[in-house]
Amino acid sequence: MRLSRSFLPTLKENPAEAQITSHRLMLRAGLIRQTSAGIYAWLPAGLKVLRNIANIVRAEQDAIGAQEMLMPTLQSSELWKRSGRYDAYGPEMLRIRDRHERDLLYGPTNEEMVTDLFGQVVKSYRELPQVLYHVQWKFRDEVRPRFGVMRGREFYMKDAYSFDVDYDAAVDSYRRMMLAYLRTFQRLGVKAIPMVADTGPIGGELSHEFLVLAPTGESGVFFDGAFEEQDWLSEAVDISDRESLAKFFARMTSFYAATDEKHDEAQWAKVPPERRREGRGIEVGHIFHFGRKYTESMDISVSGPDGAPLYPEMGSYGIGVSRLVAAIIEASHDEQGIIWPQSVAPFAAVIINLKNGDAQCDEICERLYAAAPEHLLYDDRGERAGVKFADADLMGHPWQVIVGPRGAKAGIVEVKNRASGERSEMPVDAVLAHIGVGA
Amino acid sequence: MRLSRSFLPTLKENPAEAQITSHRLMLRAGLIRQTSAGIYAWLPAGLKVLRNIANIVRAEQDAIGAQEMLMPTLQSSELWKRSGRYDAYGPEMLRIRDRHERDLLYGPTNEEMVTDLFGQVVKSYRELPQVLYHVQWKFRDEVRPRFGVMRGREFYMKDAYSFDVDYDAAVDSYRRMMLAYLRTFQRLGVKAIPMVADTGPIGGELSHEFLVLAPTGESGVFFDGAFEEQDWLSEAVDISDRESLAKFFARMTSFYAATDEKHDEAQWAKVPPERRREGRGIEVGHIFHFGRKYTESMDISVSGPDGAPLYPEMGSYGIGVSRLVAAIIEASHDEQGIIWPQSVAPFAAVIINLKNGDAQCDEICERLYAAAPEHLLYDDRGERAGVKFADADLMGHPWQVIVGPRGAKAGIVEVKNRASGERSEMPVDAVLAHIGVGA
């Protein structure tokens, strides 16, 4: 994209309405604009990040056999009356009445709808397990929306639902999802640590929150630093094998991790002191086994091995996709601006033309840009070098390719890595391979 | 995807609630399920089609320099009061009151919001033209939703908006969009003919509807059959050149095309009789120049060449993405089911195993399937051959790869083209190249 022609408005000043870093930087880097309280439009660069995150989330859901579908944003109140949650949900549910005076609501979550659809389609225990997910806009009418998309009202979420024949199979599904989540967050370039969460009346260890470590997090966290060194992408797990899943899960849960609410000093004392990490975290995901709560209350069964009705065991698994954009920024920025992990960056690199109109500079920039215009931002504006450098740092592109008249004469450009600050000079022909872009 | 494990429920019987072919076939082929009146969940195969269509639409928008963003589904009533449309819109607008008694609405379209965002970002005429688009769920509270997603309430739409410095530049934007639309529909594998539409008080020839030809269409259409033979994908147009755009547009409009409402017998008489085509059409797109209607009413200006405020000329450009799924089916089906154009098909091919459990059949099927599991559906169910053939025709995969025990012994499979019905036998190794799938 050519910056001179693009809808990527950067702001020099900190917007008064933004209280936290990610909100400030998302506004300043031109990722979002608020359209109503807690409701945002995603400008082109912001949408690219949102989509990059969603696609990584999808890939890891697909890898464990979850099937993507898409449920609508508006739901009938009838469904929620069947589960008993319509009255229980409270004022965060946005209730709507249509022209025929029928009660609708903007879905804050989808347990009821997916359970109903499951019941229409799946008839026999032989068709289990089924794991269904969608990535869809949801609405929660927060009483005080704030912190930008961190606590917005209309938000983008991946929610998955598993249906299993019995408790043991449900545990397998839960563990597969745990693996998918660990791999997802690692690919997103953030440290998200699973912490045991409250399971309510069901009990067991089958609820985990995933918290991204960031000083502005809403919860205090305590965890074993060895967790951060694990490489889940190369973890050998046979997801079709119960033993293999159990082994993986035992290893994962062997590392202490808890939020301040669930912190256990006795367990903590067993963590070697040099590995004890304390900090704060932002919740970006939550996985949860809840058994037959919805299948029983909504009377959704399949025929079991003996022909009698069998009520499947369910779990639900959320990732806050729009919230992750903010959480990643909270975890990855400096005084100058955002530092995007490569996997989610809106552009792999910015090409900075230090002297627009200089034939050699223009030629080199155009040549580099033409190699992968969809992955590169070309700063072709007639602005001073200082403005271009500041905007590049603010927007957080992983690489900056700096093309100035002196180097251009010799066919040399400078390449800066945003995260490390490292700079190197190289021939034009070496740039694309160096930054990992193009053919 | 393995059909035995998938959430792709086919129905043998015609559902009673479906009155038109596309609605019947979408339910029977397991693409959608209704969740409330006029509101649908997209099951995995349906979502694939929806996404394939949206991605082709996006690619052609991007190709003319339009920038994708994403506006929220809910809008503030304030914006619509500024344009004067809040009271004018009528009961199709779904009006919502939040917990703080603020009036929101579920966006039926986005002229107001995009104009407001444009005004926040673009300050000078030098930054024009700008073309912004998004693909987002919208809601129109139809008094009688029917025909499935053809006339649903929650629907998926691409809407683009152009901002230009003056009328001539706006005409250029309109013509670029016309080209993008012709290319889009051609890539989607449907014949969508642009017809001059009513422009209201503004006049001119700057409003076209695009109608997909289908016997069940809502409008009668009259057009020059020569139109259907044009190849817009190889049309040489320099979209940065006004003359080139004008030449293209003159050629395109030289072919007579009108809905019954705008039909002109005098012009029709000039079309050579052998080229006169009459039929019916389903509206799937609408492009529209409306000048300064919103920029003036909302007082959104940029600074002009003389420093004085300049109110940009606008156009808006819609494509009904979810409606297109139904329209394509109306235009492309037979007694047995859907006939998907390759570009939008949920799967490139189905692999039909005629004898599950036969070692050779299973081996060949698994081997073919492993080459591109994301593009292939493997019918590994323990069903009779007749059921598998019927479902394959119903679901409309462009190719059927039929693996039976007799051929398997000799390493031979049968390949059927769904559209032509043509069948041929070939060695297993030749199949993927024949159907254009895999490495």
C-alpha cells in the first residue's frame, strides 16, 4: 500500500480519551476509530491485524479437527428461555424487539444456538466427537466501556464448542483444545499462560484462562518461568491418542501458574526461586468444560450405544480476537510505538523513501514495493525523514527499509529491525530475502 | 474434510418451508439452517462458499485501489439524524436502545458512518480519490422474510464508497467500479448483466443494477446477447486513465440492457433480432453515484485547491454476498442439485469410496484425499453407492472422483464432471492434475 494514498491516519498527539497504552497506540497508529461508546471501526491497517490473528486462530482450530461455521449475530430470545439464561443474563445482554414485537438479542455467546443446531444435525453417538466453532462479532453492553477494544461492547471472538459421548472423551477434547491454544498464542508471538480458573459447581481442573503478560493487566499472576521456554509448536502429541494427550496435559500442568485469586502459597513454595515469576496478565482466552448443562436443560440428545437418549458432554472455548490486538500491543511496544510480532503485523515492512523525486531513490523504492505490494507499505509521502521515521516506529512494522540518495547511488539501502533496533546496510537485491518477503 | 466426521447434513426430502429452488437446495445440501425468521446459521460448507465469494469480491475491489476496512454492525442514531435519514428510513431499520437508553441501530447500510470517518481522516483534496469498502453483516427488518438468504434479514454485503474531488473524477471512480463488478461476476461464474437503474433526482447514467439471469428472478430483463460473450477479464483498461475508462464504459453501455421498468422499445428495436434476449434476473449488486448528498447534509468537507471547503462527490457500490450464494444456485442447478462454479465451490471435488473397508479402495481414497484435504471432501461414509452419488450431485462439487473395487485393482478411477456430466476413467496418478487440485 502506498502511504500517500492510504486510509492510515497517524496522530502525533496522544488522544485525550485514551487511558491505556494500547488504546493510545491503536488510535495514533490509525488502526481504529470509535464510532459510538465502546464500538469501533477498524481502519485498513487495523483490519489486517485482526484478520491475521483470526486466521492463525482458525488454522489451529482446524488442525485439531474443529469445523468452522458461522452463526448470526442476532438470536431469538426463545433459545435462551429454553436454557434458562434469558432472565439470568442481566443488563449486559442487548435485548432487541423487531417490527413484529418479537424479542431478539445480540449474541454475547453461542452455547444455546450451537447446541440447538447440533441437535438438528447429529443423531447418533457414532457421529461424536463434534467440535464446532465460529469467529463472529458479539455484543456485551458493558456499563462503562473503556480502554478501547480491550473492553469494548461490539467485539470479535472465536468461540468453539465440543460435544462428546462421555466425560473421558470430553477431557480429550479439552486437552486437544489446550494444545491448540498454546500453539495459537505462540504463533501470535505473545506469551499467554494458562491459569487454572474457577469451574463453579462442576469442579475438576477443566477450566483455564489464558493471560497475556503485560504490566497493565487486570489480574496478578504467579507462574513458573520454565513455562515460557516451552516450544508447543514442536511438542509431539498424537491428538487421536488418549495417552498421548494425557501425557502432554500432565507436563503442561506440571508448571505452576495461577492468578492472584487462585494463588496457592504452598504450591508456589515448591517452584525453584529462580524460576518464580510474578506479574500481571490480560485475559485473552478461556476454555471450559461444563458437562451436560445445556444438552440437558435444552433436552438435546443423540441415540446412545444402547438406543437410549444420550446427552453429550460439552465444553466451550473462547479467544478474544479483537481484544488480542490490544493485548499484543500492551505486551509489545516501546516509547516510540507498537512492535508487531511478524505473524500479525499489518505489513511485513515499510519502505521509507528519504528523498521523493530523486530518480534513484524512487526507482529503488518502486522496485522493492512491486515485489509484494500487498505485504509492504511504501512511505512515498512528501514528508521530512523525521516524520517518516517516527510514523514507522509508531506503526510498528517489523522491518524498515530506508532508501536515501547517498546509498541509492551505490545500490545500497539500510534495513532496520523494529524489535531489536539493529540496523544493517545491504545491496538492494538482498533486501527482500533479508526481511523474508516476496518470491 | 471427511464426510463421516463432518457437520454437512444433507436432507433427502424437500423441506416444507422452502418455496424456491435455491432455498430448498441450500437446506438440502447442508449449507444453512434458519435460526430465527430470516436469520440463518452458515454450516461449514455454506461458509466456505460465502468466503470464496467474498474473497473474489475483495480481490477485485483491491485491484481498483479500494481499501478494505471494517465498520461495526451497530451504529449510533446520531449519525443518521445528521443526514436526515433516521426518521425517513422506516420500519426496515432495526432500532435498538442500550442500557443507558441511547438509541442505536443495526446498520442497513453505511453512507453516514463512512462519510463521518472520511471526514475525521481526510483533510485535503490532494488525498482524493479515496475508495473505502467493507464486507460486513447488515440487517433489514423485512416485513416478510422469505426465500432463505435471498430475502433474509441479517445478510452479508460488500459496500464501497468513493470520495472524489469533482464530478468528472467521480465518474472515473464509477467506471472503475463498473469494471471491477464485471470482472467479479465473471470470476464468480455467473452472468450478471448491468442494467441502467433509476438515479432519482440526480439523473445521468450513473446508476446500474447487476442482475443474475435466473428463471426465478424478481425482474424481467431485456438485453443484447452480445453482452454475454464479452470477456471482461481480458479487457484492456488503464484504470488510471480517464480516456481509457471512458472508452471501456462506452463499449460496455453500447449493449442494450434494461429491466422491464426501464425497458425502451425504440432502443430494443435497434438490437439485431437474433441477439435479443429476454428473461428474468435477480439483483445482486447496485452501483450508484449520488454526488454531494451526504457530504453536504453532514457538512463533511476537505480543503480545496483554493483553500475553501470542498464537499467531495460520492458514490456507493453494493454487492449482496450472502444473496449471491442463492442467486448462483438459482442460475446453476439441475434436477439433482447444485452445480457450483469452480471458483466458489466449497470443495473442488468429492472422493467417493464405493466400498469402504476394501483395502485398495481405502488406500486410493486416502492417498488422493491426503494431497489436498482442505479442498477435497472424502465421502467415507458406510452408505450405499446410490446415496453417495445422490449427495454428490446434490452438493454440487465440480468433480466427482469415484473409486470402486474393480477399477482400484487396476489403479483406475472414474472422474465425473458435475456440470457436463462427462465421465472418464484414468489412472489414480492422473486425477489431481485433471481436476486441478494439489501440488
